[in-house]
Amino acid sequence: MNGQEILSQKLQSALERRYHDGRLIEPPSPAALAEMVDFGSNDTLSLSSSGALTQTFLSQLRKNPDFRVGSTSTRIFEGTTQYLKDLEHDLAQLHGAETALFFNSGYDANVAIWSTIPQPGDFILHDEYVHASIHDGMRRGRATTISFPHNDCDGFRRCLQNLRDEHYHVAEGNALVFVSLESFYSMDGDSAPVQEMVHTAGKTLPRQNVVFSIDEAHSNGLVGPNGSGFVCYYGMERQFALRLHTYGKAFSSHG
């Protein structure tokens, strides 16, 4: 046998072991799914299953005959089209932000944010339940990371106090403390107490050297004016410097 045949045999054996152990996961057939009530997908607004999104997409193609399918290049070379710049402008307006930057996925955006924006000497204070993509970004970054108990405002305050009391640059306002939250936490179904946390940070760090960030993957499209999100719902656009919105859930596009 050659290498490919050996690999195929090993993989087949692994699948058979999983099957006999009851650990082989097989997706339901499309025909079976068509007969079921959907409690499993992220198509929460039925934009995909209703066909509404398809019609809007086709309409956009007719209005923009020069629309280029595929990125064809990186953003810093030839990948920034006028359509993409217009889209980013519209997204910034929708979410009440100064600017917007479009990524190919929420995962890539989180990795980019947390691996590049916090600088050496800064700190990242994150809820223990933030998404794995945030952890992947922090591992690649240069800032010191600290977790606090999930949605625990007292624990959050104690972490801020410890940073202020133990690190001179934090107390003097020369080092930034980034705070990473999610709007709705998918595993538990609860939401971040953003108002109390912003208030707590303002009282604990009088130099106001705190930067709040929120992952709105599960709130985008569902709350806020025109589905603009959790932060917009509370009118806290100025308190959150970084907001991540994804399009693979309520907006039924790509993650």
C-alpha cells in the first residue's frame, strides 16, 4: 500500500470505532430537515429560509453590474473596491460608529483585534466566557490577559482595583485596560451587565484609561434600532470603542 491508501485505511478504522462507540456524528438529511421546526440554526430572522435575502442580493447585483465577485486580492493591494468602502460607510452609520472595517469572518476579526490593538504594557480584562476566537487573538497578542468571573460585577471591580493598585502605569493612566465582553453569551443565554460595568470602570479607574470592547455576534440584527445591536439599544455607542458584528447568524450570510 502507498501512503494515501494507508491514510484512508486509518481514517476508515477511526470512523468505525466511533460508530461502534456511539460517537459518530452524522448530519440529518436535507429532506429530514425540511420536515422539522428549526430550533438549531442561527437563522433567527428567517432571512435565509424565507428567500428574502436571496431577492435582496439579486436586486443588488442588478443595481451594481460592476460588482466584483471574490476578493481577488488583499485589502492593502487591490482588494478594496468602492462597493466595499460604501458598505463600510453604511455599516458605520447603522451602528452609530465613526468607522467600520469589514473582515471575511468574525473569527478573523476577533483574532485581528486582540492580537494587534492592545500594546505591550497594556492589560486585557475579559469575561471568562468570551468566545474562543477572542482567546486565540489574545494568545497571539502582546498584552497581559486577566479573566474575571462571568458577569460578576464585584469580581470585575476587584480585578480593576488590583490592576490599579499593583501597576503604577495603570494608576497613572499610561497603560490601557481593555475590557472584553459579549452581548449575549451563547452557551448560557445571558447578557452582559454593560451599564454597571462601564460605571464600575469609570469609578475604579479615575484616569479613564479603559477601552471597552463587545462581541455582538448574537445580538446583531435582533436588538437596537434597525437591528443595530446591543450597544445601540442601550445608547452606549460612545462607551464602547470596539464593537464586533457578524453576519452568519441573524443576517443569514457569512460568519
